Amino acid sequence: MSQLSLVPEIADAKLRRSAVEHLRKRKVALPTLSQLADPDLIPDSQGAALAGIDPDEPVAANLWRVHWFNDKARTGRADVPGYLVLPEALTGVKARIIVVLGRRFPMIGAHKVLAAYGCLAPRLVTGRFDPTRHKAIWPSTGNYCRGGVAISRILGCRGVAVLPAGMSRERFDWLEHWVSDPADIIRTPGTESNVKEIYDKCAELSRDPQNMILNQFSEFGNYLIHYHCTGRALDRVFGDLRRKEPRLRLSTFVSATGSAGTIAAGDYLKSVHGTKIAAAEAVECPTMLYNGYGEHNIQGIGDKHIPLIHNVLNTDLVVGVSDRSSDGLNLLFNDGVGRAYLTKRRKIDPALVKELDNIGISGIANVVAAIKIAKHFELGDCDAIITVATDSAALYDSERQTYLARRYSGGLDEVHAGEIFGRHLQAVADDHLIELTHVDRRRIFNLGYYTWVEQQGVPTADFDSRKSAAFWTGLQASISAWDKLIEDFNEDTGMMRASD
């Protein structure tokens, strides 16, 4: 059996029994993947247990909020995930650009808590992780490790965050509040582009058998939960919009690759709508575009490598976005002068401008990539491009202040706001964009060899197995088996019966 396979079968019955007993004592019930994809399947008893529970507290009930369907307050459930439709007055294109909001997830205000659950739950229910013995090591460029620490704390095990020292101050402030020991925050050298340094630290930590490395870049649970949960959530959003505008077609899904978890939702959307899948990256570190390298500040999209879980041969476009755009628009959207410019000079609905703080730096990069695609394909008002805002501007106050001091030491004025708007929205061109041929896809796929085979020791045959569409459809077909394993685990803990 390939070591890459996410196999829905019990690997160690003894470890599983230990996990069952531990979660029984902590009164933890686990949601299935299908319940997180469609919260209408969540039992009423679990929904009722959320009454009065703060969505930012590390309590077991909040596992049942790890989905896209939380309302704006994050205390109730919405029929449709929260989203924004950006108008032509802002984007300069007629195509509908839809941004689905990760801010509404519990505990971390970002959708990477879903990925963390998707990586740990399969190991837990198959006896591959014992929360009484193992430490969960969460390598990340910021949000995934926060999600992992939150899930670990709920399960009553040690969660260790491994992330670059140069990430935003707000990430570290959150971690310092949530970890059980300051030593559980491990700062590696560099910033967003220094993913190999994270891997090197994890290789060192893995020498201790009690450390379980949950590497989002190679954990296929990350792919699977986004395919099933995020894909369906985005489809629900598009369906909601198409009810209002029946002519719409879903042209493209855009996702900065990061760990390549979120982009798995594109595989789902392509299967349903024939949607193109666009991978965005920083032009300052153009790995997929030009086999390039460098440093950038689009936090949340680690690069200089191709994630193992990226279904490269199903990707249609690569789009480069500069961090000058994401930094500038982060300031424009969240500074009082910038907001006044958008509402008074550009006549953009003040209610929408107020909601732009739901879009963090990587989400802004996704929006710019969507504008490039709309211009490249000359999309019109019957076309929709859908993307996600992983997190919100709340995580980037410090980055905004640093950028303001560096570029506009006297403060932002209306002229500066107009320059940012003109350069990074209205004047966006379709440069640094490739429509991938089969040869392009093979080139990008082959780049992964150097990380995964040469550096990380993945056997070549296992690495190559990902070329086959059957590899990915096999993962997708395993969802019901994973749900059954989670249901069996809950039956053994007795926690679902206890909540009836």
C-alpha cells in the first residue's frame, strides 16, 4: 500500500481504544465530514448544545461550528455561507467576483481550522494518533497552526505550532494566548517563503516518536475535507447568487495555493460546473510561473515548492500577484481615508466598503488574481469567478501599520488612496498569467520531485502515483468510509448517545 494513501481502516486498535477513552472522559463528540459539508445533517442535540457557547472558546461544542455555514455573529447557522459580491465600480470588470468569507469560522477566524480537523480526525479514528501520548505538530505559515492548536486544545492534547518568525504579530499574540506552554510555539527562520526551514524543524522534531507531524502540505486529509466541505459550500454560494441572476455561469475558481488544501474545492466545482481552476502565487516568488524564487508578504501562501496534495494535472491557470497590490489594498480597504475615498469619490456602497475588512491579505491577492482572469478572458456580466478570503484584516493590523510607515510616513491622504485604487484595481493587467498546457502541468508536477522525493524521502513510485486521475477520485470516493469510521468512534465513546 502506498504511504501516500489516506486509508479508511483501523491501523492500531490499542491506540484507538486509548483515544476513545480519552475523548469519553473529555465528553467530546466528533462531527463527520458530511456533517461539516452540510450542517443540516448535524443532530439537533448538538446544535442545541451550542446555545450560549462563545465561538472563540476551546470547548468541545465548537467542533460543531467548524464549517462554512456560521452566521455573521458566529453563534448561529446560516442557510448560505457568508460572501461578498464585488461590483464593477471596485474591480473594473463586469464579471461577478464572489468572495466567500473564512472569518466566520470559530476560534481562529479563518477556515484553516477546518483543514486542521481534516488532518487530525482521520488519524484519531484509525488509531494513528493517541491524544494521551502524542504531541500534534502543526507546521504552517500561520493560520493552519492556529487551527491545529485550537483543535488540539479541545481534544486535550499538546499542540505545537511551527511557523516562520517573520509572520504577523497578531498570529503570535493569538498563539501565546492558546498554547499550554510557550515552548509550544516554535519560530523558524524567515518569512512566508521559507517553507523548507519549517520542514527541517519538523524533521528534527520527528526523531521523537511522541511527536506526530501533521504537515498540511502532504496530509491528504487537507485535500479531502476541502474537496468535500469547501467545494460544496462554494457551490451553495453560487447557487444562491444564480437564483437571483439565472444567466450566471461559474467560470473560474481562484485559490492561492499555500498548502494546496483549499484549491481542492476546485476539483469539486469542476466536476459539477466545468469550472476552471486557477492557482495564484506571488510574482516575487514565482515558483509555478517561472520556476522562480524570492521573498514576499502575501501571508498564508507558502511557496518555493509544490505541495504534495496539489492536484496539479487538474489545474488550468497560474496567476501571479504582487505583494505590492495586497499590501496597498489592505491599507486602502481598512484606513479611514481609503474608505472615504471609496465611498465618496468612487461611489461604492458604504455597506460593502465596511465589509471589506472581512478580506485578509491572501484574500486580497485572490481578488486581484480574479480581476486578471476576468480581463484575460474578457468575461462579462454573465460570468462569475469565485474565491475565498481565508481570514480577515484583523490579523494584519501590524502589517498595515508597517506598510503605512514605510510608504506613507505622513499618513494616507486622498491622493495616495487614488493612486492605490488606480494602480492595484483599475489598472490591473493580465500579466504573469499562464493558461496551462499539458506540458506546463507536467513541468509544475515535476518541480515537486525535488521537495518530496529528494528532500522528504517519498518513494518515486508513490510520488508518481499522483499523476493518475484515479488517485484523486479514489480519495474523493472514500468520504462515506471516513464518515462511518467517525460514527463508529462516536458510538464507542458514547458521546452522541449522551447528547440525545
